[in-house]
Amino acid sequence: MKFQDAKNRLKKLANGKYHEVSFALGEHSDGTLRTQVWLYVEKGHSSGFVRNFDIAFAQLEKELELTRNDEAHNEEIPQEVAA
């Protein structure tokens, strides 16, 4: 995935919220390359530092889905129980 593609995908996923995408490329003395990707969406949702964009998006989407499920569950709790 190209950086611009990842940026566009994250913007859509963030749905108007602040978001960040980082990509780092390191090279060891033996010539092997190491990549590091990090995705972030407002309110502390991140992919963590992982090897590629596919893994980063899978982790971020999972975290966002868990948050949406928690928020939906909390909305279902009657106010007198939640208080």
C-alpha cells in the first residue's frame, strides 16, 4: 500500500476526527530493511507500532469496533443502573 493510499483510508476511517499516520524505514548494517507503521485516531485509538499498513489497519479497525460496541452497550444500560 502506498503512503497516500494509507492516508486516504485513515481519513475515511477517522470520519472527521483528528488522525495521524507515520511510516519509518530503517536499514541495518547488513542491508536488511525494517519498516514501522503507526496509525492514530482521536481519543487514543492507535494501531501500535507494526510492520506494515495491512496489520496496522486490521489492529486499528478492531480497536475502533470494540470501542463502538462498548459505547453501544453503555447506551443500552438504563440510567438508574448506570448512575
